[in-house]
Amino acid sequence: MSSFYEIIELINGDVALARADDENNEPLVTIRFSQESLAFLGEEKFNVAKAMIEAGMEAAGDIADQQAESVLEDLADELIDAEKLMLH
């Protein structure tokens, strides 16, 4: 199942990533900028938040790839061990 995500601004001014199809629209990630940061960024806070979210999603994808690779390696090792036990 594929989900669509949206970057939203919460009532308190935080920027959040949420599933577009989630009825509760509970944020997956929330970014809060300090007042000093907001004074510097202004409306560009959304571009900065988008870049932060994209970097986080890329890192999460890398972690998922590493975990999948580890599982495949473990399965391959188990198969090799099982083959060693087989009588030919």
C-alpha cells in the first residue's frame, strides 16, 4: 500500500509531515524552529523543512535497505548451513 504525504503547518506554527489519507492527520514528523531561526528564515522555513524531511526520508530508506540486505544475508547463510547438512 502506497501512501501520499504532505507537509503541513500546525496551528502552533510547527511544520509537520503527515499522511494525506490519514483521517486523524497525526504527524509522522514535526519540526519546530526557534524564534531566532524563524526571524532569519521567514517564509523559507517551508523550504528548509522540506529539505530536512527529504534528508530524513532518504536516511530511513538507507536504513531499510541495510536491514533488508542483512535479512537476505542471514537467509543465505542459513541455506548454506542447511545444504551442508544434506546427504547427497
